[in-house]
Amino acid sequence: MKMQTQNRKTEHLKIACSENVQFREKTTGLEKIGFKGIDLEYKTLPEINKKEISLQAEFLGKKFSAPIIVEAITGGTEEARQINRDIAGACEELGIGMGLGSMRAMIENPALKETYFVRDIAPKIFLAGNIGAAQLLQYPIEKIEKAIEEIKADALAIHLNAAQEALQKEGDTNFKGVLNAIEKISAKLSKPVYVKEVGHGIGFSVAKKLAKTKIKAIDVAGAGGTSWTGIDSLRGNKELGETFWDYGIATAESIVQCRKAFKKKIIASGGIRTGLDIAKAIALGADMAGIALPVLKAQQEAGKEGVKKYLEKIIEELRIAMFLSGAKSLKELKKVKITKSR
Ligand SMILES: Cc1cc2nc3c(=O)[nH]c(=O)nc-3n(C[C@H](O)[C@H](O)[C@H](O)COP(=O)(O)O)c2cc1C
């Protein structure tokens, strides 16, 4: 079991970095392709000074210099150690947040816990620990609390990955009782809890159920970016994988549906690839945005500096998008009009 978790993590990283694992036909809905998609209203007369724009955000008690979280990617393998440290170092310098990969590997094998340690180089950032829905049913809350303490995280992200598990040969497909487990842990854990998907989206009815628990945020991780049914199909379930490769709720749709049902914080993620995507997601109702795969690729290419350079570009794009919308702050960006692309 222990080795299975570790080997799976290694295979996931390898496939994510070497194959085309993004959605094929389905898009996030944030882009503008032909007649499809949305735009922010272009304020030809912005009447603001670009230099005075503030990207400052607050999420679960921490301040961010831009509303961005590098999404959960890894932990529990040798290569994970360096990936986490490069990402954490870049996030600390930029003043943005980071999610660590599932803590399952370190809970199963405590010898691996150091591969998640980043607090020495990233003392100030918002840092989230991570656990899967299936593991929530298996571990007592105390075990998860201990793991969160060990990695010195500010919050726990629970990933709901039914689509991924269904396409995994050894997948855990017993999701009976997960909502109840979320209810319990969100009431008991000493740190805030939030719920995320892994790239197939969260819709209205689920967000409504989650709104009745004590979770503090939803990270939509919608369809249009990395396809986890795709990655796990490439690991050995090719025929079924083809059918479900593009499965899920597109990111833009997921933001809108979750916003209707859930009044607390929303992270937009799943295919966020530019700062303009972030601006549109915030105007649609999100508070923050998350990115995973391109950050991993930037790290693989050029380590910490690669991650930093990539994220600096995203931040500058967001600033430009805000300037062109006449929004001096994220609060003002939320009010910018969304128009249908032509
Ligand atoms: C290599 C890799 C590993 C991931 N591992 C996890 C994980 O352990 N826990 C989790 O909640 N999400 C995990 N994710 C999902 C991401 O956090 C994110 O929700 C998803 O990839 C969508 O974002 P993207 O389109 O920007 O990649 C992983 C993503 C990648 C690319």
C-alpha cells in the first residue's frame, strides 16, 4: 500500500510533465475562441493610474500580494521534495499561497514527511495541507490534524476526486459518507478546512450541500485544464479514459454555480493559464485563483527561478487586465461587467 501510493505519485508526475494531459475539446469557458467565451468590459478610458492598482487579497486569515495559490501538486517522493521547495521559495518571494500535494503518502509512511517541509524557506505564505475524500473515511481526524501540524499548514484542503478514482485501476470508489466526514472534520479541526476538486469541477447542488458544513472555501478546480481522468487513463485504463477524458463542469460554469450556492470564499482553478483568466474568474464571482500544471512545468524547466518568472508574468497580466477594466482593487474587479465575446 505504502509503495503503491509513492509509485502512483511518481507516475502521475512523469505523465503530467511528458504527455498532453489537458482537456481536448472542452474549455474553461473563460477564453475567447471564435464566438465562444467571455470578455471583461474594456474601459477605453480607465481613468486610473496603473501603478496604483492593488492586487492585495486576504484568504482564510492570511494576506496575499496577489490573489493566487499554486495548487496542490506533490509530496511523498524524492522528486517532490525539490519541487515543493522551489515552488514554496518562489511563492514566498511573490507573497502568494501554495497547496501541498496529498498528505496520504506521509500518513502511510512517516519517513516521507520531510518531502513536504517548506516552512523553513517559506515562513510567511499561506500553506494548505491536502487529503483525499477516500482517505477522510479511513483516517481518524487526529491523524490528519497531526500531519497538518507537522507540515505547519494554515489550512486543510480536501480533494473530491470521484472522476479520477473511477478511472484509476486501483481507485478508491467508496464515496459513501464523505459529506458527513467533511461536516465532522470542518467542525473539529483546529485549522480552516476547504474543499477542492482536481480538475473536473464542482456544481450547484454539491456546493449547496457543502455550504451547510463549516468549510471556509470551495476551490472549483473545474474542467478545461489538467484532465485527471486523462492522466489516470494514460496509466492503464485507456479505453474508458477516452470516454471520460473531457468529463466535468467547465471552470467558468463551476464558478458561477458555486457562487450561487456558497457565500464564502471561492478559488477559481482548472485551466487558469493567464492573468486575464484570473481577472475574468474574479469578475464572475471568485475571490482567488489557483494554478497547477504550468507551475510544475516551469519548475521542471528552470527550478525556483522558472516558477517565479512564470508567476510574475501571470501577475503582470492580471494587473493589465485590471487596468483595462478600470479596476483599482479586487473589490472593484468583482464589479466589472462581463460581456459575451464576439
Ligand atoms: C502533477 C499533479 C499532481 C496533483 N496532485 C494533487 C493532489 O495531491 N491533491 C489535489 O488536491 N490536487 C492535485 N492536483 C490537482 C491540482 O491541484 C489542480 O486542481 C488541477 O491540476 C487543475 O489545475 P490546472 O489545470 O492548473 O493543472 C495535482 C495536479 C498535478 C498537475
